[in-house]
Amino acid sequence: HNGELVSLELYHHGVKGMRWGVRRTPEQLGNKVSKLKKKNAELSSKIKKLDSDAKAYTSKSVSVQSHNAKYEKRLTKATAKKAKYDLKFQKEAGKKRSNSDKLGEYAAKSAKYQCKIDKANKKIKYNEWTVKAAETKEAAQKARDLMSKNEKFINMYSKTIKALDAGTVEQGRLFMRYVTE
């Protein structure tokens, strides 16, 4: 290979949770698998509960949002009109000969729309349900991730040398004999 040294060494770093010199019996592995399956069953019921809670929180959030939309529309309209009368007031006040009747009229209309803004702001509710729904969905996703991780371990522990067919074991033995010679 172009003057490069090629190493035929075989490295094995073990599997997660492995202790050197300690072999697990099939019963021990089966015990671990049954514990993980029990844990996954608990996680599954927890996920169902979290999903139903998230659905309930989302529907409550939607009702609050529709309630708020009505008042947010009023708030937008009142804010625009107040800004209009504030601008008219400033223009009139900036004139050398300003009309005090117009100034009073603009100030009164601005105050009227400020009252409407305050009313609309009081009617808008804080939507705690959106936050609760998001937190619940996040907790459900974490539980799903843990369940997936457990499934990987269940699959890993379920595979033992006994599960391999004789041809695969013999290929491994031949390979090890070839590498070590």
C-alpha cells in the first residue's frame, strides 16, 4: 500500500455496561430485559397521560387565544386612533396661533381612546395554557426518547452468542485465527 504500514490488529472496546472478566448469564440478561420492558410499559402510560394533558391544555389555550383576539383587535384600533389624535394635537400645538378649541378636542379624543386601550388591555388574559402545553409536549418527547433508548438496550441484550447461527460463529473463529497467526 504505497509504502504505508498496514496494521492487522483487532480492537474491541466492549459494549456499554460491560465489565472485563465478568460474563452475564442469560438469566441476568433476561432480568435486565424484563426490567427495561417494565420501565417502557410505565413510560408508555406516562406518555399517553402527557399527550392527553397536552391536548387539553392546547384546547384551553385556543379558547383563550380566541378570547384575546377580539380584544387585541379593539386594542389595535384604539391605539391607531389615539396616535392619530396625538399627532393632530402636536401639529396644532406647534402652530404659532393654535386654536385652543381644537387642542381641547384632540386631547379629549386622545383621552377617550386611551380609556379604550386600558379597557382592552384589562380584558386580555395571560395565556398560561400555551406554556403548560409546550412543557407537557416536551416532557412527553423526553419520555419517548428514553423509551427508544431502552428499546435499543433491549435489542442489544436480547442478542447473545446462542442467538447466532453456527455459520456466523465459525466465520468469526476463522477470522480470529487468521488475524492472530
